[in-house]
Amino acid sequence: MTDLPDLSALPPPEVIEEISFEVFLSELAADIKARFAAVGVDWDVDQLEVDSAIITAQAATYREMSLRSRINYVAQQGFLYFASGGNLDQLAAWLGVARMEGEDDDRLKARYRLATIGRSAGGPADRYRDVALAADREVRAVAIWREGRDPTVNVAVLSNSGNGEPTQALLAKVEAALSQPDIQVVSDRFSVQSAIRRTENVSVSVRLDPTALDSVADAVAATIATKWQQQDLLGLDLTRAFLIQASDIAGVTNVEVVEPAADVSADKNEAIGLGSVLVTISGRGR
């Protein structure tokens, strides 16, 4: 995939300067003092903390801060990283990218960026990835690659359901989307397959705190499965360190990984699915 800049690392756009409450209040109080002095009134702001003019200045400062913040928020909605909801829908529509039913903002942003890059001369890999993601909301991630000079375009699909393995119907839907005459390059042939190349069973042994319920073991199994699915699985190794970290929840005082016996490596174009997740209680102690 074309390297994309990390939008979260960029400084946020600032349309109107946002200054601190104290600075603005100080400047406003100084202006009031100067205006009083101009008409011969000796007004000492430092000695009049409950003066009506100071209270009014504080209210005006708060409204100024709120207005500046609101202006910047509205302006930022025109930038991809900050856009959300209907604002993001409007932004994406300029490229003909529409939100799919049930699609969240992050996925729509990812497709928007792919659509931008994929329609440039840098395609068609990003373009194919964009089309595959748009084929169905069930498509979670896609890897695109070729082997040497072989014209075959390999497409690995990761699903949002279960352990990530797509159904044959979903694979067929992705292939049909890619094979449209206005999408497919004449010389390309597609091999659409599951990104899940292997399924690994997991077994961990946990020691529980003396006061912990036995049901903590079930919670550990659920946590391992959930945390694994929350990650970008393409090319991600299943490590024993991950399993130890994921098992470290309230009530667990020690974790031993039984299976797998060693870290399991994943190729950059494949994903590892979890099979059974077995958690046994080895004893209790602090």
C-alpha cells in the first residue's frame, strides 16, 4: 500500500488563534482600565475582583473563548482527520465515496484516502483495495500483491465476522466488484482468497487472586479473543507476549502460555485466526 502520512501526527489547523482565558481577560481588563482613565476615573483592577466591570469582562472572555473554539471546530470539520458524521459524508461525496450501511467514520476515512490515491497514476493496487473495501461492509481489510511478473493480482480478504475468515459468498462479491470492465486492467487476473491462512488454538494457565471468582477464567478467554480481533491482523504475529498481556486482567496474578509453544509468524499478506481459547486455573495466590 502507498505510504500515507499519519494525520494524527500533524498539527491541527487553526483558523483563528486560541489564547488562554487568563491572557484574554488580562488584556480586556487593561483595555477597560485605559478607557476609564481616559474619562478621569481611577479604576484599579487588582483591587476590584468583585467589581461589576470585572464580572462582565469574565463573562465576555468566556464567550470569546467559546466562540473561538467553535469557529476552529467547524473549520476543522473540512479536514479529513477531524471530520465526522454528516460533515465526513459531505467531504467524501466529492470523490463519489458514500458511507455504507453500518460503516463507521474510521472505515469511511480509510476508503476516502484509498479513493484519492487509487485514482491517481500511482494505482491500481490502491484502487483495487478501495474497490474491494467498497464491495461490502463485511470486508474488514484487504491485501493486494503480485508474485514476480505474473499478471495475477492476489487479493487477500479479511472479514469482520468470526475469526476473520470470509465466506465464499463474500469472496465472490469482492471478485465481481474488481472484475467490472471500468475497474479491471485488461491484463490483470484476480485470485481472491481468504487472508486467514491458519487458525491457531490458544491455551493459557492463570493463577487467580484468593478472592477472585472462577468466572475470571472465562473473562480472560473473552478478553484474549476481543483484543486480538481489535488489531490490524494483516501481517501480525501471534506472540506469547500478547497472550500474557491480554490475560492480565483484574483477579489474575500470574499467566503461563501453554499453547502456542512459540510465537507464530504471519506473512505480510496473511492473518492468523484464533481457534479455541482455553483458559485453565492453575491455583490461587498473590
